[in-house]
Amino acid sequence: MKGTPVTVTSVTDVGSDTIAIELETPDGFDALPGQFVLLRAAPDDEEVARHYTLSSPTVDDTFELTVGIDPDGDLSPWLADREGGDTIHVEGPFGRITYDGTSDVVAVAGGPGVGAAVAIAEAAQDASHDAVVIYQAADPAHLDRLEALERAGATVVFVDDGADEDLAAAVAAHREAGQLYAFGFDDFVTAVAEAIDDAGGDPDDAQIENFG
């Protein structure tokens, strides 16, 4: 199987049908928040590969991926059943969207995009910068980390699933508070780009990762 074999250190429930899987960092793996990796596995003796965005602010000893569990999915249910000591093959990191610790940030997340948003916000705070997280979801995940961000001074805005007017208002209110990042599926990131444009901004200035 292609990729580098890495060891699972833990799998943790972080929300409804959402896990955080922590992996040992292989030699030479140098990634920044915002980037993603390709996981390869063979759950039913047939190789499956999927991309997942980093959800840890650093990759020094381990790194984390946040995975939404689709009960009918080819890979995510198998990942949810992993235990410490299991092996997964990883390729990457990939992606031009990165946070390097040099600015305040506004991280906008839809659904599973919260992992990347939290990682960027934590990295910003670690670098003594301000952070805003705008998060739209029916059942929010990573609440412990979002609450910790708030306690440390971040602004966290929750938006109900489907409340696109509220999402647009939150983006308009906070879009100039730092470099804007957005992570989510096509409809979500399209709505974020439109909200930026409607508020008089330029969507091309935002760092937007479309999950498809």
C-alpha cells in the first residue's frame, strides 16, 4: 500500500458521529494548520483513500484529524473502530491553505470543517494573535476546545444549520478581524464567499478550502 505507515495513538469521540484520530508524526512530516493528508486503508481487503484536514495546531510528536462518521461510508466507520497501536498509511501533507502564525484569524467552519478552524484558532492564540471562530452545524463538535478558545479570549459564534442569513451576518461582522479562512462543503463555502462579497469584501482574499 502506498504512503507512510503511521501508528494510531488514540481515537476520541468529539461530537455526534465525529471522532478525532491522533497519529504519531512520521519522520520528515512538516505540516501547518490548514493543510490536509491522504489516508489509505483496506477495510474490506479493498484499498480506500480519503483526504482529511489537520485538526491539531502542531505536528511535533503527533497530529490529529477530525473525521465525520458516515455509517454507510467506505472508510470513516473503519477509522472509528481503530485503537491505539493500529496502523494507517498516510501521504502528504498537501494544500496551499496554511496558517503560519503571523496574523489574527477569522476561521469559518461548516460541519467537519470545525477541526481545521479550531486548529488555526489555537495556533493563532499560541502565536499571541486574536482569533474568531464562526461555526455552522446542526450538532457542534469539539465543544471542549471551542470553550477553551473562548476562555483564552477568542470570539466563538455558533450558527444554526440552515441559518444562512445568520451566517452571512456573522461573516460580515467579523470578516475584517483577521485573515479569513473557511472550511466546509461546497454549499457552505459558496455561502461564505457570497457573504464576503455582499459585505463589500473580496472573496479572493480569503483562504477557502472546499471539501467538495
